[in-house]
Amino acid sequence: MYYFKKSLIKTLSYILLLLLSFAAIVACNSATTSSINDRPPLKFAHSFWPGVLPIAIAEDKGFFKQQGVKLQRIYLQDQDVAIQISDFVAGKYDGMILALGDVVTLVNANPSLLIVAAIDESKGADAIISSPQIKDVASLKGKIIGVKFGTFGELFVNRMLSLNGLTTNDVKYSNINADKIYEPLKKGEVQAGHSWEPYMSQLTKAGFHVLFTSAKTPGLIPDVIVFRGMVVRERPEDIKAFLRAWFQAVDYWLANPQEGNAIIAKVLKIKPEDISLEGLQLLTVKDNIKAFASGNTTESLAYTMKLYSDFAIQKGNLTRPPEIDKFLTPAFLPKP
């Protein structure tokens, strides 16, 4: 009888432990679900730039929910880039996509901004568009080029000139946003100008000529995901979940381009034929690991950021170089 009672007590103890463990797991899952539901959505703003569009796939396929983060996607279809950046810095959004060159000019005044991932590299999606009479870069000597002063666009134009035996003294610049270049070209106020997709396609359809593209400046124009530092510090798990969903969508689009285009078209209410990754390389997690590594070419984000920093100091837009390593934060990237 003693051994029977001892055995029974032991068995009941195991059962009790199992029940307690099960209750703990249920409570843990319930608490996790509750905490996700209780947290406000990440407010993430984006434009129609093709490299940003995985966000539409991730939303439609439920990737953000699967990864455990709520997202408020804010589509800035026709808003001026300068206004987008101003609203972001003012705290209207938690995160957004920016060209690396634009981040460099912001960090001294906004040292809390953090780069958590690189999304794409322009390999032809940025271009210098000219009037039909301008047949080559050499013909730009003495002409006026439209470009937004102090931005990555100006460094891009400078690089085009140097690669073709010209200097900034051989041309004149006019301060024009890349998405507003059509009218100055049409009126003859400038003979060439920096632009990007989808405006490039619109300009070429109107009879203007692609003179030079970012295919000849590899690594110079990457776009990055930027979050405000306070958001990253207070919600690190949400940032990780966001990036898991983001790269899940990137992998899906690369593997299923037609289906991806159809999803994006449905979400953004546009035509599938208006969506193209031509001239743009979407970056995967493995690409990001390479990009965040140190290096002495534009394959490295740190190296490229230094190029923009030096340029900004030369232009007077920065008084001192930023602490580049402070702003590059690859720790939130998913495991490859």
C-alpha cells in the first residue's frame, strides 16, 4: 500500500506539473498576443518608388500579422519629397524609406535617426534626362542641368561629369526636384536634369532622351529603411518583426514577379504594367549583410555614407562628419 500511495503521489505530481506548464504556455501566448494587440501600429510612410513596393505585398499577404507587428501603411502618392522628409523628422511617421544621401544631410540635426536595412540599389532607375538635341554627356558643356541642390542627385550628376571628362565649372546647375523636371525641360529652361522612375518613363514617352543612368555608378544610390531612434529603442521587437515581414515580401516578389505585380496593383489601385523593377536591384537579407560590412567601395553602406558626408561638408550642408557607425544598425536584420 505504501508503494502504491507513493507511486500515485508521484503520478499526480507529474500531472500537476504538466498542467502548470500548459497553463504557463497558454498564459505566455495570451500575454504575447495581448501585448501585440495593445501596442499601437508602426506608422510607416512610402511613395511609389518601386523599391518600396514590397510593403504592399507584405500587407496583402498578411506577413506583418504573421510576424507579430501591426502596421499603419501611409501611401504618399504625389507628395513632395521635401515635405515627406519634414513630416518624418517632425514625428508624423515612425519610419520611412530614404535615399542614403538624404539621410546623411539629416543626421546632424536629427541624431536619433537609425538605418536598419537597405532595400535597393539604383542600377539604371536614376538618370540624367536631356532634350533630344543633347546626344552625349560631352554636349552638356555650357548647358544648364536641373538637379536638387545638396542631394544625392547632385553627387550623381557630379559623378557623371567626372566620368566623361567634364567638371562642374563646365555646366550650370538649376535647383529643381527630380519629380518636377518635366516642365523646365519642356520650356527649355534646362537642357538636362536628374530624374527617377516612374518619371523617367513619362519623360522618355514625351520625347526626351536618357543621357546617363545609375547603371554606370554602381552602389552610389542605395535606399534605406530609417526609423526614429525613440521607436527603435522602445519597440525593438516590432522593428525586428517589421524587417522579417519586409524581407519575406522581397523574397516572394523575386520568386513570383507577376503575382507580386498583381498584388501591388490591387493594393495601390494602379495598373500592373505601371510596376517595374527595371534598373533597380531589390536587396535581400544576404545582400544587407554585405552592405553593412565595412569596405572601401560603394558596396559598403559605410563607405558610401562617407562619400555623401564629404560631399555635404564641401557644400556647406554639414559642419562636421557624422559618426557613421552610430547610424548603421544591422542588429535588427533577420537571420539569413
